[in-house]
Amino acid sequence: MLELKKGVDILAEVGGITTIDAAKDLFKEKLAPAELNKILKIKTEDALIKIANAISMCEPDEVFIITDTREDAVEVKRRSLATGEEKALAIKDHTIHFDLPEDQGRLVKQTLYIINEGEKTSSIAKTELRADSLKYIRENMKGIMHGLTMYVSFLNRGPVGAEAAIPAIMITSSTYVQTSGDILYRNVYTDFDAEVQRCGTFFTNCHSQGTNRSEDVPKARIYMDRSWQTTYSTFCTYAGNTLLLKKGNHRFACDRAIYEKTGKELSEHMFLTGLTGPDGRKTYFAGAAPSGCGKTTTAMVGSDFIGDDLCQLWIAGDGTLRGINPEKGIFGILADVNEEGDPFLFKKLRNEGAEVIFSNVCIDGNLKPRWEGDGEPLPEKGVNFQGDWFPGKKDANGKEIPISHPNSRCTIRNNEIDNYNETDAEDPKGCEVKVITYSGRDSDTMPPVWAAKTMDEGVAIGASVVSAATATEVGATGVNRQPWANAPFIPGALGDYMDAQFKFFNSSDLKQKPLMAGLNYFLTEGSRGGEGKKLLGEKKDVKVWLGWLELRANKDVDAIETPIGFIPKYEDLKKLFAGIDKEYPVELYNKQFAFYVDNIVSRLDLQTEAYKKDENVPSKIFDIYAKQKEELLALKEKYGSVVSVENLIKG
């Protein structure tokens, strides 16, 4: 079990503020009258003490409190443009921000949980003892904001009043981080105290880029203090390392769901989107996929987009599964975003009408942002994350420099996107989720779509996600296990998380069980009897796979039962492909849905062996893997190592 407020509170230890009176005295000394008036309207004493300690520790020249009036946000944007953290582009309200060349993705080796002696964490978590973290923070964050302004905002991870929403404080010296937070989160300055009272807690995030020099990036740290629900981030500006209301606080939300709300809530690395089915029926999906594996694309396929990255789930009083997006915007990967594949998003990236922050793309001579896969001819020259750029330019090692960094991003409010359903997104009752999907980057094993036969087997699909390493993780290589696509953000033992999943989806309070399913967009020709790495499908096929799940969840189609779950019948998919004006030859269906038994069995063996290394993993997962393996080997004995759909039907 996780014990909160265990060990020294590093922020209080370094800041030295222990009482509300001392906090208010510091505010009177350090804040201008207008800012003092703003901060004293917040009544949550623990929050005020946290902010005072951050001021005492970081020693900024100025403190700016961001209220929920737009005037404060506009002023921060003005400052960001004035200092050059952002620069204006040709289209009104579009700006560019460049991170340092060494700070273009999550610094996974420098991202650490602060732990107490003897505390159990995930087997893949990187940790540091509290005393060592205290030493680093005292040496590196004391006075880190000399010459800088501290920006303080009060934000919410979800709509005001939603059962699973969690309030948080964001403290930063970067105007870019602050303007990004303004786009991505709901400012609840006026409602902050009420939200803390409803939720029973709040998260705190403290960041400073310091001198923002390349030579400082090796000593950057991104800390998550689970015991005190506080994050620290230094010497970096990439939003994945600094906007810690996002993945940093997602980690704390995972802890809360696992240890405080067991069987009642989940905190997931999932999109949330609605699909319109027959007769205008809306069915909401929540879907997990590691970064760079099509999560945003899948979310955007929905007719009623809600969110592309994170999802808070809970069981409502009426027995339905409910979900909210803790964010209200997108910090999305731009690679391969183009008019054909992502029409809703692309429209806003190429036209006036939305505030957009681009990061680490190429800017051509017309101040137009360009990126890999944008579907347009290459410019003759431009400026990108490594400086001046032209087609064919090579780095010091003779490697060609791409037009944009593979992890280049855009930050944009969801309500600027045409298929966003703001009414449902801001409803504190949440969206009723009827389908849960899990996917990774799998070139040779699983079919494009399959549905679990039971809740337990649905949990097993999530537990079995694998993916190739992506550009979101600096220094990561190879193919990785990515349980639930959430494993990098699960602080506690994976066994605890898995147990919470089984309890949640089998809860007697969950009267309306969701359909749980797997998705795989990355099967290649070479893995199915052909040659090369060309995919067997394309982006627009996503709508078909989701469309079949929508029909299945509403009991409109039958399916073929297999050892790993239910797969679609050809006739049903053919109709759905016709709906997107595409032929679907039966030969392609047979390639996509034939079982390559040895590959699937190897995957089961991989997962079994890996989970045996973790502590307290529920035995149920091993029983599921063993049963599936036994049935698959029986098929192999009967039909050989490649089992056609025709033979799957025979069983």
C-alpha cells in the first residue's frame, strides 16, 4: 500500500515554510499588491503553504498569479512572444517554440520516483531515495528562478464537479509551459477551494528551465514524489518533461485509483471518443495505445471527439462505466498528420481561427510550419530544431536530418476542432463508455481487431500490449512490453495495478459491462506471406475496425469465436469498408485474420515469463495465458502453424 505524507516533504524542507501565517508573511514581502490580492482569495491553507515554499525555494524576481480571467492568460502570451519562448507564425495566433536539441522527448533515464526506504514500486520504474532527491533539489532548485518570473495557476484535471476530476497547482518560470497549460487544462481559480473539498486532495507541480542551456540538460531531473503528490522538473522545457499536470499527475492519479479508489476508479492512458452508429446512435470508446501508435488518429476518427491521451474512468451510481478527459486540449504528435488522414485537425493547423503552438517543426521562409508526412512538397529551406535546414542536409555523422523532429508537436484546444463534442466533454456526469480498446505497434502477430470473450480476458488484452520504442522516449530502443499502454506511468507494483483492473471490471456495481477489445494497425505484408514492411491496411481503415466494435457492443453483429476472442465475419467488414468507399477483397481479410499460431504463442510465453518476475501478480493472468496457449496449440496440431479463418470457424 502507498502511504501518503510519509517521509520529509522536500518542498517544505527546502522552502522552510511550515505555517499559514509564515506563508502569508512571505506573500506580503514578495508579491506585488495586485498579485497578493489574487493569492489571498485562495483559502485552502495547504495549497498556500505549498506555493509559499515554492517561492522561498526558487527565489523568483516576480510572482504572477494566473486567475480564470482571460486578461492574465493574454498577458502571459504577450510575454512569451516578447522573450522569444514563442515566435509568431504567418497565421494569426499560431506560434512556434523550439526545445533544446537534447530535450526533444521524455527524458526517461532522468525521470524518477522519489521513494522511501523499503517502498515497493513498479519493476520498470526508475527510483531515487528521498534523501538523494532532497540533496539534488536543495542544490539545484534553490534560487533557480533568479532573474525570472514565477507563474502560478490553479487548474483541474477534468470538468468541475466530475467525480474523478482532480485539482492541481502548476508553478513554472516558462511562459511556453504556462501558455501550453492554459490551452490544455481548465483554469479553476474561482472553483479551486470547492474542487479540493470535493476531491479531498490536490496535486502540486514545480518547474523551472533555469538557464535553458544544452550543457545543463544532462543534469535535468523530472521527479514524482508519490508520498506528497508533488512533482519537480529542472533544466528542460519539452512539455512532456515540464507540463507535469499531464503525465506526472497522471502517475499520482494512477496511485489514487489503485490504492484509494480500488474497484471504483481507473486512471488510464486512453483516448475518449464517440462513434455514430445506425440511426444516429452514439457509442463512446476509451482506448489505450502507447505514444506514437495511432492513439490521436483513432480518437479523431470519432464523430464525437472528447480526448486523445488520458481518461479518468469510474463506475456511476446507475451501474454504467463513465469517463472524462482530464484535459481540454491536445499536445499531439505531428508526424504524418495530413489533410487526407486527419482532416479535422489539419484544417486548424493550416487556417486561421485557432490558437496553436507548434514545437520542434521546420519553419519555412513564409513562416509556415512544416513536418514529416504533412503531404506537401518539401520547401527549399527552413529552420528546424537543429538550426538552418535544407533537403538532404546531413548531421556530423553523415545522417540526413529530417525536416522536423519525429516528436514534433502541436498544442491546440479541443473546442477548436470540428468533431469535438464540448457538451459531453464538459458534462460532470462523464460519457458512458461502452467499448474499451488496447493497441500497440505489432507488425507480425495479432489481427487488426478482436473482442474479448470475458472481462478477465479483456484485462489480459490490456496487460499484453507491446510496442516498438518511439521518438517520445529519448534513449529508448527496440520492442518493449507496454502493459495497458500505461506501464511507464504506473508508479506502484504492476501486480497491484492488475489486481485493481480485475476488481474494477468484475465489480458487481458495474451493471453495464463494456466490450473489451484489441486493435492492431501495424500488420505488414512481410508478416503475412508477402515481402517488405508495407502495412496491410491504411489510416482510414481505423473507422472500419471501430465501426465493427460499435456494432458488436450494441449486439448488432455475430462473430467468430477463437482461443483469443471474437473476430469479425467477412460480410460485416465488407459492408463497413463500402461505407468508406473502399473495396475489401476476401484475400486481404484472410491475410489479416489468419492466425500465425507460433507468433501468438511466443507472445503469450513472453508475457508469462515477464509477469513471473513481478511480485503479487494475480494468478488469474497466468490461467488465461495457459488456457489460450493450450487451445492455440490444439489448433496447430489440427491445421498447422498458420490457421486460416475457414479453419478457425471449424475450430
